[in-house]
Amino acid sequence: MKVQVEVECSPEEARRFLGLPDVTKANEVYVDALSKAMQGVGSFDQLQEMSKQVAPMGEFGLKLFQQLMESGAAMALSGVLNPQGKPKKDN
């Protein structure tokens, strides 16, 4: 048997439903700092050096972050976490 469920919601509603934190302000600060740093980049070598400073672990760090986010989302969807993002207690 195959069951397909479609949910139509905004990104904000999805974030709240999954119990994910609101990182809007942190993202704005990060994007602003990155934009200011990019203004001084004039060559590929400078861009590469800047990217090493921003992501010291490079591709490995990005994959690690991606795995962390995927496992958190899987836990939230499987019912392991309550709506506040904390582990559910067995009764």
C-alpha cells in the first residue's frame, strides 16, 4: 500500500512544525558579513583564501552540517522529538 500526503505551508510554518529554531537574525548577520567580505575580493586566490576562513573544514564540514540537519529533521518527523525539539519521554 502506498500513501502520499501533500502539505502546503510556508517555510515559516514548516520550521515551526518541525520544531526548528528561528535563525533569521543569525542568517542576516552572516549574509551581511559575507557580502562585506566579498566586496574586497579581486581575484580567485583571494576568494579561495576567504572561503577557507569562512568554512575551515571545507567540504567535510559542509557534509557534516548537512548530515546533522538531515538527522534532526528525520528525528522530528519520526516522532522522537516533541514540538519544542526536545526528546519525548516514555510514559
